[in-house]
Amino acid sequence: MRYFQGLWIVFALSFLLQGFCVVSCSWPVNFLELCLGLLQGVRVITLCEHTSYFPDPSSGNTLFSRCEVRYSSTIIQCGLEGKAESECIVDGGDMPLVVLSDVHGVEVRGVTFRNTHSEEATVRIHSNSQVVFQNCVWEVSLYMNGFLS
């Protein structure tokens, strides 16, 4: 009988841990949650692989259309390894990523910016800030000047 109780506990724990992994990979589920995470100071945001995030500039609310990085040492990465091949795509929008002044040590890893339509830039980096882009891709943007500082 104890053998079966032990198996039941192992089964329950594996189910819970599996659920935990799924939960950790299902946030942020949309562009608004990504922006809210950055706004609240989440330092490492791991985007779900094979997921597109759609900014909505037509909403009239910048929170739905632009993510502001306000805190230093923030990392936004695609999947656990930050690879562009994992296809974390910010699709559309008008300058969907803005790094505010005096923010340092920001890293964006493996994110694809697609179909942006800003006349200024895809990413705005305010003065005296530092951002490193690793393995990022820019596709089919209306204007090719990717950065504005």
C-alpha cells in the first residue's frame, strides 16, 4: 500500500511541476502584459517561444502600443536561451519599445521586430541609456532606421 501512496505522491508532484513549467512559459501572453511587466519592474522577462505580441496603436492608450523600459539591468529574451530561431515576434505597432533616459544594462535577446510603421524608429533609446541587442531581427518595417536616441 505504501508503494502506491509513494507513486501517487510522485505522480502528483510531477503533474504540479509540469503545470508550473507551463505557467512560467505562458506569461506574458500578450503585448499589454509585456508592457505591464516592464512597468512594474520585472527584471527578466522571458517571452514564450513561437509567440507573436501585437501592439495596438489604434487603442489611443500608449500602454497598449509602447513598452517603456524604466529600470536598469532589464532583460527581455526569447525563450530560455534568447534565440531568434525561437520566434518571439513583436508584430506591428509604432515604436513598440522605448528605453527611458538614464537606464543602463538593458539587454534584448532574440526578439524579432516585424511590420513596425513608425516614421521615426522601431526602438527609441533616450539619451544617456545603454541597450544591447543580441540575435534580434528586424523584418518588413516601414522605415529602416531602427533606433532613435
